Amino acid sequence: MSIRAIPLLIFVFLSYNAIVLAGGSNPDEVLRQVVLPIPMLNGHVWTFSWGDLVILLLLIMLFVELLKATYTSSASLLDHGLSMLVFVVCLIEFLMVRQAQTSVFFFIVVATLIDVIAGYTIGIRVARRDLSIGG
């Protein structure tokens, strides 16, 4: 199996679970904890929390997943299948686990759904273009 076949959003899923499960019983408090206070030029301090970090990681990984969807290979087919599996696991966890019923995790579920839909849609469009060039 190629390393390109691994959906990167699984790392966001695992990061969220590690942060929330290691942080305690209340996930909202854990996600609001400040990771990095950043002083601004006007004297205000911008606080960067664990939830912000997970969302930032999510956006970066979703961007890379969308780039990966433009390649056609056998690894991309496996990636699309595994992305669907990640979405199903995230959806089940969101519906069944109390610590996963937060806005941050909802965004993870939506991003995995976007990854699945975009992966198949982009893959079909790229394959159709490749077929029209060849024949």
C-alpha cells in the first residue's frame, strides 16, 4: 500500500480524540484552553486555543486531500475508499460519543464528507479528461 493512499484527515480525527480524551471530561473546556497567546500590535492579546489548532490542521489537511484527488492512480482509488471509511467512523462517533458532540468535531465530520464528495467528483472529472485526450 502506498503512503499516498492514507487519508490525511485521519490525523485530524486522531488529534482531536487525543486532545479531548487526554484533557478531561468536558470537551468544551479542553478545546477552549489557550495553547499560544499572541500579542498584537495594538496591545491586545489574541489567544490561540486547542480548538483553533484542530480547525487549522483540518483546513490544511483538507487542502492537501483536494490536491491528492487530482491524481489518477490505483492509490487514489484506495484513498477514496479509505476516506469514505473515515467519514463513516467520524459520523458514528459524532452521533454516539458525548465528547465528540462539539462544533469542532462537527467541522471534522463536514470536512470528511467534503473530502469524500470532492474526491469522487474530481476523480471522475480528471479521468474523463484523460480519456478524451487519449481517444
